[in-house]
Amino acid sequence: MQNTLKIEGYELLSQKVYRVLKTEIVKGFLEPGTKLLENKLAEEMHVSRTPIREAIQKLAAEGFIKIAPNQTLIVTEVSLEDVKEVLQIRGALEGLAARITAKKITRQEIDELEGIVTQMGLYVTKKDLTSYCQVDDEFHNLILNLCGNKWIIQIRDNLGNFIYRFRIKSLSVPGRLKCSLEEHRKIMESLREHNSVEADRLSQIHMENTVINILQNVAKEKDSKEG
């Protein structure tokens, strides 16, 4: 694997293996359709096959890995329809989180958001998609944490892992990076003004635009392959 995390500390071994494999999948290092072998994974991670097997079962239950009838392990393909449906739910959740946060956000917390948006602007200038995605996550995670609803946070985190691999596809569409930055600025301003309705609306629009740009990027890739 290209980005294997170290297996260390006091965490249960199967949980450590699960965490490593899940990270590899959601970040795209293990691409959809990749076949996995228990013995090879055990060798790479320097563990026995038992924690590998336990981690695989958990990832299969979460939909990240498919166990074929012949026991072949395959990284799950995510359909565009899945992405659209997941982002619809995520948009609703993030809109609700922004609506709640707008009512109680403090000046200090607004300043923190503003600092994140400033960082995003720097990465747009550098065209650094990876770093932009990281601070993009910080922006949305801060709003989620400020809303204080543990169920919104938990469900959104699970959905975020599911579509992480498509994030770069969305931002790779020409002009999308600058538009994304502007969308985040507008969300921040609505929070600054404690406008809960507008914060909700803008958050959902942001997710809708993400879907549109993912579809555009995938269509472009398909045309390129066929051409």
C-alpha cells in the first residue's frame, strides 16, 4: 500500500488494521475494484491474519469492501447515484448544523472560521487541491462541532468517509476551486450575521454544486477514455 499508517499504540490490533485499511480506501490509495489478499495484507502490516479478517468483516459491513461468493475481497465500487444520494443527505445535515450554529456562534468562533477561509484562499492561489480539501474539512467540521448535535456529527462523518474519494473530482473541474472558496465565504458571512435560514440554504447549495461538478468531471473522464 502507498500510504500505510503505522500499527502502534494500545488500540486493539483489529481496530488498528481497520483504521489503516479504511484510510487507504477513503483517500483513494486502494482504488475501487482493487482485489485484496488476506495473507498479503498481513505480511505488509506485520500482523497475523486474524486481525486482518476481523477488520475486513467490519469494512464489509460498512460497505467499503465486498466479499464475493468465492471469498475474494474487493474494494467496493461507488456509483454516481450513490454519491448523489449521499450528498443530498449530507447537504441536509450540514444545512441543519449551520442553521443551529448560526444562532449561537461567537465572535471568536467566526474569527476561527475566517482564518480557515483565508488558508483556503492561499491554497486556491497555489492550486493545491490536497491542502484545500484538508482545510475545507476543517471549515465544515468546525461548524458541525459548534452545532453541538452528536447525532448530526456522527452521521455526517460516516457519509463523509463514503464519498471522500470523489472530492478531488469535484474540485478538478475548471473554475470550481474559486467558486467553492466563494461559497464558503458566503456561508461564513451568513453565520457572522446569525442568519440561520441563509446559512442552511447556502450550505445545501454548496453540496448541490459539489454533485454537479463531480458529474461533470466523471463525464469528462469518460469522454477522454472513449476518445
